[in-house]
Amino acid sequence: MNFEGRGCGEGRKAWHAMREGGLGGRFDGPHRGHGRGPGRRRMFEGGELRLVLLKLIEEQPRHGYDLIREIENRSGGAYAPSPGVVYPTMTLLLDMGLAEEQASEGPRKLLAITQSGREHLADRADEVATAMARLAALAKVSSSTDAAPVRRAMQNLKAALQDRLSQDGVTREVQLEVARLIDEAAGKIERL
């Protein structure tokens, strides 16, 4: 099965980069994300993503979406590799003989580990442990910095602002009072 070109249109580019040492997706601390902005760093270096995917299919045969979801679950929702990285890596695992397709119900093909794949993992057990520990550490940070209540409150504030400021007859005084209240809240948060 050829996964090249699937996903986010990054298939061919990611495939070639993978051959040169691999891509691992990007993350920005305990936040889910795939962007490439300043301050972003790779979650996985070199062939680490390949090892993580191989370790996950060693546990049980999986398809690409399962692999993405499992990594996201193991990172506490803080990181999910893009399909444009996962699918080319799956193709690479097949090409290297570390994985093989397994028949399944439905259109998605499952990847299962081969004996060569098991040996590959055993030879790199320390690297695998380090990469898996990184996911676990990210999950721990994510759970201790769960900002769901803050995100909810920010959405609530945004909705209130849009509702109030979009009404007819909003004066300059109302706008200034809204700005003052927001500045006051920001100051209180800074002093926490």
C-alpha cells in the first residue's frame, strides 16, 4: 500500500525528509498543535517517530488514524502528529520490512510488526524507551496544566464582548469601560 501523497498534501515532501533522517511533527509545549512558528520544537528527532509508530503496532496492529489518536492519547492530548508525517512513515516501515499490511474489515489497512521490526525495536530499546517516556512526560505536564476552565472562560468573555459590542448604539464610553474591565482583569491575573 502506498501512503505517499495522502493526508495534508505533505506526503512527498515528508517522505523525502523521512529518508534523510525523519520528521517528527512539531509541538509547542503542553498545547496541541502542528504549526511551524517561532519557539516551536520537534517532538521527535530523527527516526524517533518511526520507533514510536513501530512500538505502537507491536502492541497491536493499527492504521494511520489509530496511530495518530494513540499518540495524542499518550501525550494527554498535547501532541498529535500530522497525517502528512504519519503516512509516509508508515510507508517507510513497510519499505524497510519492519511492518507489513494486515487484512482488516473496511477500507483501511492495518500495519502489523514483522520479526525484523521486533528485532529493530530490541536493538533500539533505549531510544524507544526515551521517546515513549517523552510522551508520558508530556501527558503529565498536560494534566497538571489543564487549562480547560480558562479556555471556557475566555470563550465566554469573547462571546460576551461580541454580543455587547455588536449591539446598536454602543458608545465610545461603553467601549472604554469594556477595555477598562479587561485591563483590570488582566492586572489581577498577573498578580496571582
